[in-house]
Amino acid sequence: MTAVDDAEFDRRVAARSVVVGIVGLGYVGLPLAVAHAEVGFDVVGFDTDGERCDALNGGRSHVEDIADERLATQVSAGRLTASADRSVLDRADVVFICVPTPSDRHQTPDLSYVREALTSVAASLAPGDLVILQSTTYPGTTTEVCAPALEAGGLRAGLDFHLAFSPERVDPGNAEWTVATTPKVVGGVTPECGRRAALLLESLMPTPEVRQVSTPAAAEMAKLLENTYRAVNIALVNELAQLCHRMGIDVWEVIDAAATKPFGFEAFRPGIGPGGHCIPVDPQYLSWKAREFDFRTEFIDLAADTNQGMADYVLGRIRAFADRHGVALAGARVLCLGAAFKAGVSDIRNSRAIRVMELLVDGGARVEFADPLVDELEVSGERHKAISIGPTMAAGFDLVVVLVAHPVWGELHALPDAALVFDAVGALEARGHPAYERL
């Protein structure tokens, strides 16, 4: 594109006359759509779920981080529209792709959602458009998968249209770090592609902080490093928790003591293993890609094995704890506190809490659960409705197991002395309960 084209794009971003398209209106896409609308852009969202689109157009949000009022304000102002019709993207000058990137049971990346999104975007692609992939994926996806799919119509990436990768950095349930406040990384197939993507992202931020890297692959790798860093360190403390238990040392006391060091240490907490859509999945993308280069990611694979094994380890600790207090797990009534993959969200994808519940059921326990954001779920093929949260919620149970560190548990009054309490995530701390144990 010419220098005049560059200047025109900058002018339109400043004037908020660029129309922003979002493909995928989930936990990443919806906050991004609302953020753009709130700073004055017209936003068109495309999602294959028609019922979801109808709800969004009615001002009803399915994402905890986006209140209905925030969404309804932008919808009423005419700045945000959702549709299950792909042609809505015809209006867009910029398109963000924010679709899931899961892996299959063999830890092979599943890019089917990305490919479907690219087909929709390609049908509307026009000269000068900007496409930004935000879905987490392996290094090379933007140039090896996205560019060819978008170029099928004859336009060329970096010459006729602009293409970049900027990883989502959404932390569901985190009110401090949002789309507008979290620093961003972007890499374009050309420097101008990256510059345009950075400029648009900066327009969302009161204090712009966007790091432009040299290539999409560098940005893709940066995202995987972020999540792999967490996975490996979580695995480290999970392994340490097992060792400390054998040695008779309180791992929580150890971590809190180490965290007093003001440099060179970041505290991670042990638990049942990370769940959700990122930490258990994203490092496997890197391991899969590494095999193409005849390279084995030993740390990553070991961390995955350690974290994956925590549910079984926790079950063993629960069983031993119950046995010491004369309670047989088979036939016991067990209340599990927490079902989502983390505190503050309703998302149960890859929830390790549910995996622990399944293991408890397999051991003969009669399991019920409570979660402030999850109303019902399936455990071992059976549907369970959440019990009401309150001071007497644990009455009649033989065992209470804390699986997710929701703040609401700390607001409960003393749990009944008759119940055993096993805290797998350190949510209750030492409460002086006569039969309480932490991981």
C-alpha cells in the first residue's frame, strides 16, 4: 500500500470511522467487541450461534466480565451488532478472529474453528482490509494457514491486505486487567501490517502499551511462552506439595515464606491441576510444533504429566484422610465446593474439579456440589444441580472437599464439626476445624 493509504488508515482510526468485525463472540471476542464500541468504533460481530447473537442484540451478556448494562448501552447506541450471518463482515474494514483452538485427545492442534473463520473472512475480504488473528496457536499459523486461506481469492497478504497476529490476554474474572489495560503484543507479516494492528489496539487503551515484534511467529511464540511458564511453575509447586507432604512440611507455609523475597521469585500455588481453555492446552501446541523440528520439549511434557496426575493424587489424599477419621469413601456423602476451572468464572471446560468429582464417584462416593456461578453439570454421566450456598450447606455431609478457591467460601460460617474438610486449593486456610486438612 502507498504512504497515502497508510495516512488514510491512521486518519480513519483516529476518527473512529473504521468498522471493526469480530469473528467469535465468546470470552475473548465479546470483551474486544464491547471495548471497541465503547471508544467509538462501529462493531459487527459474527458468531455461528444464532441464539447467542439474539441474546447479545437484546443486551444480554453470556460473559461474566461484560455486564448486561455495558453491552446494552453499546447495542442501544447502534455501535454493536451481532449476527449469525457471515455477510455482516462485508461492512468490516478490520476483522479480529477470536475462535477456540482446542486440541484433540492426542494433543494434536485442532484448527477447524480457525479455518472456518478464515473461510468466512475471505468471502468478505477487500483491498486494504486488516485481519488480526487472536486465537492462541502454534508459531507459523498466521503465515502457513491464515495467509494462504485469505489469499485464495487473489489478494496478497502484506500487499493487497494486511495480516497480523496479536494474542488474546484475557484473564476471565480479573477486573483489574482488561482489554483496555492489559499490554499487548503484535506481529505482522510486514512491518506495516504490524503497525496498523498496533495502532488499532492502542486506540482501546487510555495508556497505550503495545509491543510490536518482528513476525507473527514471534508473537505466537510469546503467547505460548506466557502460558507454558504458568504450566511449568504450577507443576513445580504441585510436585513440591507431594514431597512436602511426605516430609511432614506445610507447603503453603513454605511458599508464603519464599514469597517474602522481593526479587527472583513468583509465588504459584498447588492444587488439583490447571483447567480451562489455555494452560492445559496451549503448551501442547508448542510440543506438537517442536516435533516438526525434531525437538522434544521435555519440561513442557513433564509439567503436563505432573499437572494431569494431580486429580488422582488428590483423590489418594482424600481417601487416606477419610480413612484416618474412620470414614469410608464408598457410600460417603461428599460436598464438593467449586466446579468451574477457576474462581470467578462459570466456564467448566477442562475443569479439574469435575475430574476429581468423577474420581470420587468412581470410588463409590455420593457427590453433590456447590458453585456460585455454575448451576448444573454432568458428572460421570449424571446431571447434578448445585446446592444452595449458605452457612448450613454442609449439614448432613460426611466430607467437604474444596476444589476451587472461590472467595465466597471464606464468608461461610464454621463448617459442621461432624464433617471432614479437605482443602485441595488452600482456600480456607487453617480454620481450627477438628478434622481439616490442606493439600
